[in-house]
Amino acid sequence: DTGVSQNPRHKITKRGQNVTFRCDPISEHNRLYWYRQTLGQGPEFLTYFQNEAQLEKSRLLSDRFSAERPKGSFSTLEIQRTEQGDSAMYLCASSPAGEQFFGPGTRLTVL
Amino acid sequence: SQQGEEDPQALSIQEGENATMNCSYKTSINNLQWYRQNSGRGLVHLILIRSNEREKHSGRLRVTLDTSKKSSSLLITASRAADTASYFCATDKGGGNKLTFGTGTQLKVEL
């Protein structure tokens, strides 16, 4: 399968713990995006990379959130000191330009 | 924040009927995209229409764009049960950066 992959698919954690998600984009895509989706809503943009450079961050991305894309390949999204409000589906997408290809998402539940 | 809204929020039709969904947005755009989301396959790109285009077709899908009214519509002809999903419009303001999604239309196609 050459699509976008995300790991883990599900994560349950206790409030205050740190979590890290991984996204492997389609190999030839230089653009990578992270979105967050809560129940009944459309995805909301979090951050965007072109190769290894993080070019834009949403105000939704508080100081507890950090994303990296070392070497312009896979990306990680870390949430420190998780809160119940962080519970959501975290989606990763990659793109050559225009159309974005989404991964299956990581569903985070913070107890 | 959400760019705009889809209308209706929910739509239930019989197989074989046509389904029309509308999307309104707030700011100038470079292109508008429609995505489908269901639990089995995640977010899937359907069609992209550029700001200088008025209508586009892809198989059973027809998309229109009226930039003067800041609105778009998605028509699915001869619907099938497999079309049951949530449909989102997403706007790209240019530069291939973030997509801003609407709130979605839940379509149910009954046999």
C-alpha cells in the first residue's frame, strides 16, 4: 500500500501524559499537513511542512503541541501534558500540490 | 475555524435518486475541493475546481462554483448505497497550504 499511513490508529492515555503520533506520507510528496477533527465537525488545520521546513502553524497548536519532519520524510506530532479537550482524530495528509491525500488518522482519547 | 457551511447538514435519499449538497465559504479562494469521509476509508478526495472554473464533472459527480456568491454545489447522480458518507467542501486560498473545511453533509442512501 503506497498511501499515507499513520500510527498508532488508536491511543488511549491519561490526562497529563505525553503522546506522540507518526505519519508516513506518500514518498514523492514534499508537502505534509496535520489536521484535527472532532465529532460532527470538519477537519481543522494544525500545521504544514514543505520538505523539512514547518511553514505554517495554526493558533490551535498550543505550546503543548510540537511537530517535526526530520529529513523531509515522516513526521511526528507530540502532545505534552494531554488534556481531555485534546481528544480527537488527528489526521495527516500529504500532497504534491493541490489535492491532499489523507491517512486513516489516529484517534486519541484522553481519560 | 470552519470556513463555511454545507447545506443540508443531513440528507436521506433512495438509491437511484440524485443528491445535491451546497457549500458556502467566506473568503476569496484559489480552488475548492470536495472530500468524502466514511468509517471504512477515511477522507477521500473527490474533485477539485479552480476559481476560474464554473463547472466540473467526474463520473457521477458534478461540481459547480459561483465565486460571486462564494458558493459551490456537489451533485451525485444515480446514487448508490455505497455513496453513504459525510461530504465536506474544503477551500484553498492559494499557495497549496492549508485546506479550510466546512462542517459537512451526512448523506444516507437507502436501498
